[in-house]
Amino acid sequence: MGIDATSIIINEFAARPYLLRRAVAQHQSWIEQQLGVSLSDVVILESDLDIAQIGIELFLAVPPSRHPTSSVMKRLRPFVLSASKPPEFPPFCELTKSQRTDNLLAFLGEGITSQRSTLSWEDCPIALRIRRGDSEFSAIALKLAYHFAEDGLDIDMAKVVAQTQN
């Protein structure tokens, strides 16, 4: 039993770790199936790295040269053997326009700036099968939105990776 992509779970007025655990638990059965262990045997790591962004390349077939890719993602990509996502949970991506300057004159305000679209993976867990040396392991990358503001106006994002303890 997984989460229905049309259901909404509101996580309000609780401590941040509780909100993140609750958001991860929404995908518990799928995570346990992918990692082959109970969720209680999983380590959840929060990171500044947006590992779920690899979904842009793997699921949408957008080559790395066509979207912003961090140096960490460039180094990780050759080690990723496969990726999967929950079948009942379609990815939610964001397409935004960002300006870039083509040359020094454009940067100084005398030239023309061009518009370039940026595509980002916003919400959908991704299971990655990764090879490191002679061993292989699975990890789940999630980008979670949660509500944690006293004024009730802000929504924060957390990037987490779930992996087995051994």
C-alpha cells in the first residue's frame, strides 16, 4: 500500500524532525521494498546535496548539459546503475526561467542577456542502485516540503537520503 498521488497530508505545528519522519513515512512501504529492510533499520541523512535532482536526467531524459548539474552530481552519475520511483507517485518538477549573461558586456549591463529555462525535481522519491568498488547498495533520495513556521506562511524544503545501516 503506497501513497495516493492525489492525497494531501498536512504536517503542521510539530518539531522539525517529527515532520521529516512523517513525510518519509508516507513512502514507508515503497522504501522498505526498495531497500529490503524495515524502515526502523534505515538511516536517514539530511544533506545540502540535492541528489533527487538526478531524476531530471534519468527519468526525463534531459542530458546533463541541458540542466544545471552540481559537481557532486557529475561525480555520482557514473556510479548509478539504475533508478526507480514509486509507480503510483508521478514526479512533480518545476520549470523556471533564469537569466544568464552571455558575455562580460552583458554582465556590465551593456549587452544582451538570454533567457534559459531551469528544470528542477521537486517532489518524488527516487531509489538509486549505486556501485562502489565491488559492492552495490541502494539509497532513497527524497526532497520533502514541510510546514515549520510560526507565522504560518513559510514552507521549508529538506533533502534527505535513506540508506540501510550496513
